Amino acid sequence: MAGKRAATEQPAPAARPLTVSRPELLKDGSDRAFRHFVHDTLAFSARIQEVRGRLGGLIGLTSTQYTILITIAHLAHLAGPAGVGINAVAEHVHLSGAFVTIEVNKLVAKKLVSKETSAEDRRRVNLTITAKARGLLDELTVVQAPVNDALFGDLTAEEFDILRTIMTRLVETAGRSLHLFDFLASDARTGSAG
């Protein structure tokens, strides 16, 4: 009987290597809470992207075009009548200037964005949203406001301020981590090729 039991017992799985090493990210020496957080973040990101895509779809835009349009509206409001440049939009949405230029040209073709050469710098193009775009965005708030309220409905005002501050910091560290990844991946490829 003892021999039968021993034959059916499986060895305990080997402990996985930790995916983080900072003590602040470990709980009781485990990275499970960290991995759970990352998976929840990915799930939330996917859902917020889906909401973005659906909002854009309501006015005939892709998720990216919608994001660029509302970014131009937001930044232009801050910049005043001069409008904003491609680089400012690209930096705000964390996309390349070349890609943003292509998408802006599509928005211009749809008569949602206007481009004017800067009087101060002839190499620069100032972007503003058109009255047509403003009307579409205003109409969209009938759906957008309740959806955004539901999306963040479990947060108190204090939690929202904390999350907003933390998210801004995480976006910055994410950029640095991508640079580190490129360096380490390049170094690993070079080391394994030798």
C-alpha cells in the first residue's frame, strides 16, 4: 500500500524564479501579489482601450484617432489659440511623431482637425480641432460621462488623486524600463552570439 501511494505522489513543483527583486514589490518573499497586480493592470488597460475604441467608433474614428483628437482638444485648450504641434501630441500620447502625423492627416481629411503653419516657426504646424470635431465630442459626452463614471466608480476622490499621481509616475518608469529592456536584450543577444 505504501508503495502504491508513493508511486502516485507528484513531486512538489520547483519554485519559480522571482519576476521582481525589490523588497517593496515582494510580499512574504513572493512575487505573487506583484504578478496579480500586473495582470489586473493589463485587464484594466484592455478594458479602457476597448472603451476608447468604442467611443471613437461612435464618431467614425479608430481608438488611436480618437485619442489623438481628444489630445489635440485638451492640449489646445491649455496652449490657447496658437494650437499645438505634432511633437506635443506625440509626447502626450507616447507615440512617434511620424505615426501621429499620419493619423492627424486622416483627421484633417475628415475635417476634424485643421493644420496651420506657425507664424513664429515656419517648420512647425499648429493643430486645432474644428467646429465639426467639437460638436462630435460634445455629443459624445452623453455616452462618455456615464461610462467614465462607471469605469472609475469604485474610487473615492482621495483614491482617484492617489491613483492619478501614481499612474503618472508609472508611465515615466515604464519608459525607462523599456530602455533598460532594450539594453539588456541587446546585451543578452550579443553575449549569446559570442
